[in-house]
Amino acid sequence: MPTPRFTGAFLTLAVWASGPLIELPAAVKPDYHLDIDPERMPAGYYSAETPPVLKIASGQTVEIDTLALMGLSDDNPEKFFTDNTISLDLPSVKKMISVKKALAGKGASSAPLAGPIYVEGAQPGDTLEVRIVDIKSYTPFGINVGNPGKGGIPDVIPRPYAKVMKFDLQKNTAKFSDTIDIPLRQFQGIMAVSPTKERGKLPSRPPYPDIGGNMDNKHLVKGTTLFLPVQIEGAGFYVADPHAAQGNGEVSQSAIESSNTVTLQFFVRKDLHLKGPRAETPTHYIAMGFDEDLDAAVHHAIVNTIELLKDVKGMNFFDALSLSSVGVDYEVTEVVDVTKGVHAMIPKSLFHDDKPAPYWYKE
Amino acid sequence: MHRHRFLLPVRMAALYSAAVFPLLAAPIKPDFFLGARPANMIWGYFWAETPPVLTVQSGKIVEVDTTDLTGIADEDPEAFFKEHSLPLELPAIQDLIAIKRQVKPTGIRGHMMTGPIFVEGAQPGDTLEVRVLDVKTRVPYAMNRMRPGGGGIPDLVPRPYLKFVPIDLEHNVALFAEKVRIPLRPFQGVMAVAPTADRGKLPSGPPYADIGGNFDNKDLGKGATVYFPVQVPGALFYIGDPHAVQGDGEVDGGAAETSNTVIVQLIVRKDLHLTAVRAETPTHYMVMGIDVELSTAMHKAIANSVDFLKETQGLDFFNALSLCSLGVDFRVTEVVDVSKGIHSMIPKSYFTSDKSVEPYWYHADATYETAR
């Protein structure tokens, strides 16, 4: 994440950067569309040996449909929609039903993984920069569930529940009740790079402190950049677990689970060497900590904040820790994915650099 | 908590309209002033039997000075200020020097607090509503301190470290480093009511779910309301631990510790019966969870948020939990005060269709005179 932000190796960027300010083109035309193909969906794990579904060059943009199949049963996926008065004629609904049927009995999770995407030139030790160019809901509804034994109060929840919400996609809100609308802020719960081969098949439920995964971080919305440390040649990028909205904590065990179409731009960063995921929004740097124990997750998040402030702002340990205490907000990412998460929100506005690095995203 | 305390944006907008606002803009003068003088300080603990330094009626507004002594040496209190070229004649600095010289240790380590304030009519079972009308930092500096064995990474701090941070009071900003400036958001780390007499002297270091205390909750600044379940007659309100600014987590063990002047309105609520402290801001309801284990603090914060939504919004358990999951943010309050804290921020904007509620008291443009 240090400046210069751009390595100059990317023609696309060179074009963007040619004006007085970096500006997005009027509409980004993705280089690829990755369709949902149940035959090629990895069933709930990350592995270095899963063949890539797409090969792209650094700097290219991919539009991907990601599905949330929570609430659909293997034997009668249509029932979910008829029970909730959702038209079976919607193209997105037809797609969900066909994918659910194709995946039935294959042990895939309710949020099948899209990928892996092979990014040419990516080598272990590099960083994969993933710019979240756009995310839109793919369906006009979503579901939130909770189950005894799961979530943030596993001992208190008396029985399973499933709450289906209809969306107003014009207003980008979910109808939670007659009187409560929830603003939608679509993001992907899962983004990851492949682990090394010797780690075998890593289940996709928990997040990992190095490869990312099911981070369930609500700040990874349109306009955010995720940085992941490449472990294998080509990086092997996965995306899944589309959410329409979520609070910090994801305390019931789930967000508004809802299919998204996400547009991502990928860069191989040879100049950046990370141990774990970081993110950047138009307004904040984000450092993360993961652990089964929430106290330890905070500890990791603090250490990673200090590392980030050293790398990006050249601060020493004491100033970095001091700033973390007086000017950085630590939020609970999620407490429900076995491995819990805490993230630090570091305001860019604190830094009055002579030449602040321009950020790619413009509203 | 009470369905008539919601912010209604439409109504607020009307109140703020240009035609109406001048009526609201007359400065408000507090009814009482409580200085940070040695006689008004209580060092280290909350106790039912501490004699009150001020008695007020419900609804009265009190201007209170609060202090932090970090960096000031016992043997020569003036040296610190001379070293940093701070004017000794500044009243706030005179207060600090006098307190350092005259207030004797009580044997219980904790905060140098102002109070307690006896609120007439408050009885056990009532609620003390504390409106934080204003908070202003009154010295041009803050201190941030860390030490091995303290804070959120106690194993990694190699040596004690004390950072002096100049504050530009005119621009309301902490000059953290040459190119790092932090806008001030002053608040009090400690606000509490006295515990019952049988609990003796409770040290002010950790926060307590029922009486409050060292919450170190950065959202309890100007515009916040804190609701304390009254434990003893008169409530006995304590206030201290002034912070100029802090992040959620307070991860090195301290905030930007400074001296503040706080204006609070103290209201006895006979209609409200709580078992734990709650709070609200102009935009959010705030529910807290406190425990020595952060995971348990999180569990409590979730369970308490669900209870809050059931009680105040009439949601059933499942809808309350669901709303918490998809629309409520859980933040790390602090991880450094022995008992750790998580608080949830529940947006009031979700509930604005309820027309039965009254607007929240806060006016961003209200001004205050001093009563000193």
C-alpha cells in the first residue's frame, strides 16, 4: 500500500492516470463475465489444485455472479420461492434453482465459491490488489437466519429462524418490517487467494489470517480495495458469500444473504509484500485480526495496524500504537465463523501528507 | 427504554429551520459550577458514603471541571508545565497543581474524579438520566501513555512510553505529529453512580455494568445521554477521566488524557427502571456488554441489544436478533480496563416511522455560558 500506488506496469492505469486527476471512465466495461457454472464450482474449500475457471492479465476487470442459496432445500428448491411469493419466472431465480439442483448432494455450502481466477504474473510473495469496482444485488430479496448453537448468542437462541426480506432496488433498501427499512450496502463475505499446495483443501467457513476468505467484513463494498498476499502462482482468487447488508459482528450467524453481481479489477503488485489481508476505502485504511478467541483477534488487529502504519506512513512503534489508541476505531467484524474477526478503521483524514496518494475510486 | 425519546428527522428539521432557530440560540447558563478544586475531588473509588460536594434538584444543569494528572510529578508539580512551556497561570493548570499538592492518595488506585453530586429525589430503582450538553477540553495538551504489561498488546510494548500531544484549542485538533492531526472529540472516560453501601469502595479502574464508571466509551461525548440505575438515595454522580479524543478500543491503555469542562443536566427518572447502564446519541441507541473476557462481553452486548429492541421497539426475539445481525454495528469500546467492553450502535433512523415519539433533546447549535 505504500506510494507510489501504481507500478506503472499496467496500461489501463496509465490511461486512467493521464488526466490531472485519476478518473473512472464513464462506465467500466468488464473484460470478462464469469457465469455461474455449477459443474466447475469448488465445493466449499480452497485448494491450490483446483483448476482455474478463468485466466486474466493483471489490470483486467471481471464481472462475476455470486449466489446465495441459503434457504433453498436440495429436494425442492422451488418451495422457498413459492413460500415467499417470489416469482419463479425471474431469471435470477431460475438460475438459483438450477444451480441448487446441480449442486444437490455435492456437499457444497449455501454460498458456492466462484473461481479460482488465475491472474497472470502473480507469484508467491506478491500481493493481489482487488479493486471492488461495483457490486449490485442480483435478486430483489434476501434471507437472514439463525440457529441454536450458532451465532453470537448460541446458547440463547431457542429454535432456528429464517427471515426473508424483499428489496426495493430503486431505493436500495430491504423491507425488514412494515416500519423498518434497512439500507443495502452490498459486499462479498468471501474473497480469498489459494493456499499453498501442502495445506490441502481449506474449508471455506472460517476466515484465514493470510489468504482471507470468509471475512464477512461489511466495509468491503463498492469502492474498497482488498490486498491479499499471493501464495501460489496465479494467485487463485475466489469470491463468494454475497451479502446485501450486515452489521459489524454479524451476530445472528448471517447477514442479509442475497445474490450479487460483483465487478472486480485485479492487479499484481510486485512492490507490496504482505503477511495478511488489508483493505483500503476512499476514507480509511483497514487492518484485520483473526482468531478463535476475540481477545486474541483484537491483539492481532492491533499488531497489524502498527505494521500498516509503519509500512504506509513510516511511523515508529510507539507513535503507531499511540495513534491506534487515540485515533483508530476497532470494530467487531464477525463472531460467528469459528474464527472471529476484529478490524481497525484508520481514518485517512488524520494524515496531512504533502502529496497524498490519489485513490482510484470516485463516487 | 421509552418510546417518546426518538429523534424525528422531519420534526428536527423544522426546529432547525432558519425562522425558528434564533429562538433556540440564546446561550444556556448552567445552574451550578463545580470546579476541579482539591475539596471537590475524590481519588480512586466509588462509594455510597463519600460526602457529596454538591446537591442539586432534578433537571438542574451543572458545569463540572475534570482533570487528569498524567505526567505531573509528585515532588515538583510545576516542572511538567515548565518543561512543555505551558502557562502556569492558566486556571486549569493551577487546578492541576493544587490537586497534585493537596489531594492525598486513598490507597485505592484509580481516577481523580470530581464529585459526587447528590441529586434530590433520586431513590434506588429510579434512573439517573445524564445529558451531556457540552464537553470542552480546557488545557492545550493531552498525554498518551503506554507500558509493558498494559493495553491491548501488553506483551509487545518494550518499555514505558509517554507522549505529549499539543492541542490547538482554537481549531479543536490534537497535533499528534507534524503531519498527523486528530480532530478532538472530547468525552469523559468515567461517569458513574455510587454502588450500594454493602459493596464498599469500588475501584474506579474497571467499568461496571450497573453503576457505570470507566466505560472509556468514545461515543459518550457532547450530545449523548447516559442512563444509570440509581443504587443509593441521591444517586451520587461521579465524573472524571477526561479524554480529548480516543479510538474505539483504547488499545494502548490510554486515550488522549487531558482536562475537560463538562456541562451535564441531571434528571431523575421515576418512570424508567434499568438493571444496567444504557446510552443514546442523537443518531443511535447504545447498548453495552462488559466482561473480563471480550468474547463474553460480546455475548452480553448481543443479548442486551436483543432485550433492548424487544423492550423498546416491541420486536420479538428473532426479529431483534436478526436486526442486530444485519443492521447494528458492534464496536470494541475498550480492551484495557481489566473489564473489557463492547457496545452496539443501533441506528435510530430505522424507527423513524413511529410518530408517537418526542424529538431528542440535543441541538447541535446550542451554546452555553459559563457559570464559574
